[in-house]
Amino acid sequence: MAALATALRTPVRAEFAVGAEAALAHAAPAAPMPVLVCWEHSGIPRLIQALGADQVPGTPATWPDRHDLVWMFTRRQGRWSFRELP
């Protein structure tokens, strides 16, 4: 994350920890867009639920045992969409 943030000239916010998914879900939409969240696998389903994006078609119920994926959620006019990117 640090190298990417440096390349993009953007700060890294690290005040949220696993278990604080509701607080992160509240803060992320208020931040300048786009927002990239790097999160512990076990907490990703809770974060998605806290965002209100857990019923988006195509969203997996659990994070796969991989570290090379990005789940992209986009919200437009109050509706979420989902894409999985390698």
C-alpha cells in the first residue's frame, strides 16, 4: 500500500482495524473518490455488509484464498455494482 500511495501521491489512512468495518463503511463514502481499501480477508464480508453492498449480484459470499484480486464496488445513484479484477 505504501508504494502505491507514494506513486499516486495520496495519503494512507490506517486508523481502522479489523472489527471496525462499520466505521470504515461510514468513512469511505465520505472520502475523496476513488477509495482503495486493503483489508484482512476475514473482515471483508463484514465490510461489504456494512457498506450495504452484500446483496449485489455476483458478489461472492466469502473472499477466496487468493491475494491477487481486487473487488471493485461502484455506487451510482444509490445502487452498487460489483466487478472482480485480477
